[in-house]
Amino acid sequence: MGGLLSYSGLTTKIRAMEGRFLDDRQYREITELPDVPSAVTYLKQKPSYRDIFADRDESTLHRGEIEEMLRLSIYRDFTKLYRFSNQEQRKFLRLYFRRYEVFIIKKCLNTIFDHREVSLNLSRFYDFFNQHSQLDIALLSSCSSVEEFVNNLKGTEYYTALKGLLGTESPTLFDYEMALDLYYFRLIWRYKDKILKKKDLEEITEAYGQKFDLLNLQWIYRCKAYYHMQSTDVYALLVPVHYKLKAPQIKALVEAESTQAFEAILAATYYAKRYEEFNAATLEAMYAHILKHVLSSESRKHPYSIATLYSYLYHKEHEVNRLVIALECVRYNVAPDEAMKYISKT
């Protein structure tokens, strides 16, 4: 009864917003359009994106602007749900919000490492981050060096996560992004037990536990198949969480002498036994498939729980990711059948 009382209004709101998600037929219609302005015109007709693009001339929008506006729709939906949530639900949303901060930090770092001469314009996001974040994104987006950028993070939790890299020899963008991801993942896993209880905690543990397992499997395989990294270096890249994958399995996978040996060990894991098409070649596609399955299933079984909230945020972000891919396919005249293959893998 407690879950029903605390989630009934929020669940009703989420179900109404979910009704606006695009389906495969609509993605197909986008891929069949002649150009990107036509695709934006199409999105203007959809409730989820009508307000975002309403006052913009699609013929003048460039690629970066369109992607920013699509991402703005994610932030707008987060704000709607935050306003509709009670104090307990907001604890989870504040934790989840770190994901958006990490995205902005990465975007700024990408600009610095690309040695762009112009400042990054993130002004569309100011209102949202001023409401929910302690990051000064106007200041951060104007930085011209990594050292200046990291120093301007002083007073935030991300400074500690990144400052150690300043003293290392030639850290790369990959090093900074990995440090941010690992910090965020550890934070999620540590604080979920402090802010959630009972069924909510069980569902989030299930969702993030499988997410971290699947990310670790992807990283181990990439490191072995493409980068031929030493085992000690691979361990440093892994999320320090063991859920369905236990420590001995992780060790065996990392130290497998060949990709063939890796695949044999992988075949004995929970995921390979649970999902028929799960193998080394399908790791990335199955990552998206399994997470969508877990979240959708938990949301259906327990509609009056945190799973419904997390499921919506997850699917909204992936809708935007799929739209970006669809628009790129339109831009480069990729055949609709081929474009749908790319979209379906996301």
C-alpha cells in the first residue's frame, strides 16, 4: 500500500509521458525522409519535441544544435518528473542526476582535447543546471586547458576524481572519461543502499548490477581482442562490482589466454545461459537489449516503484540516442533498411 500511495501520481504521469515515445514505424518514417530539415519538421509534429523545436527554423539548424536540443528534451523531462516526485523519490533523482553532470564534464573535456579555439556554448543548458547542479557550466565551458578545467572543479565532488590525473604523464581524454565513469558507478552502487529501501532497493540493485556486469564484459573483451592489454591494466578499467558475474569468473575472463578461451568462459556465465544469443560478437547489442528488458520487466511487474521512474529516464535517453543515429543516417543517405539495423542495435 505504501508504494501505491507514494507512486500512484508519479506512475500515472510517467505512463502518459511514455505514450509519447517513438516506435519502430516512426523511426522508419524518419529514415525515409530526404534530408535532416525534413526530419526536424517531422519531429516538430511529435508531442515530445514540439516545444523544443517550435520557434526554430529547421533549415538553419546545424548538427550540433539539433543534438543539443534533443538532449534538452531529456533534461526537460527529468525536471517534470522531479517536480512531481516526493522527497524520497527525489533522493534517487539527485543521485541519477550525476549522470548529466558527467556528460557535461565530458563534453567540455572533449572540446579542450580537440584544441578548439572557440568556447563551447552550453547556454541552452544553463537554466536546468542552475536548478539542479553546483557546476558552473558557463565557467567550465570557457576553459582552454585541462589544468584550468580541473582546477575550476574545486569545491565539487568531481575535483577529487580528476585531480590525480594532473600529476601523471600525458593523461588522455580516455583516462579522464574513464575516471569520471568509475567515480559515478561507484557512487551509484555505494549510495543506493542509503537512499532506497525494500523493493526499490532490490530493483535498482538488479538493474545496476546487471548494467555493471555487462559493461565489464564489454571492456574485458575489447581490451583483449582489440588492444591486447595486460591483465593488470584491464583490472584498472573495471567497475568494482560483482553481481551475476562473480570474482572468479571475472578473473578467468581477464586472464584468458585468447579470445577463444574468453568465449568459452563467457559461455558458462549467467548471461550466456539466460540469453540464447549472448556471445562475444553480440556483447554491445545484448547490453542494450538486456537492460531494456530488465527495466521494462521490472516496471511492468512493479509499476508503483522506483523501477518505473528509472525505466522512463533510461528509455528517454536511448530514444534521443536512436534519434541522433537516425538523423546521421538521413544526413549521409544511408538506406532505410540499413539505417534501421543501426537504430535497433542502440
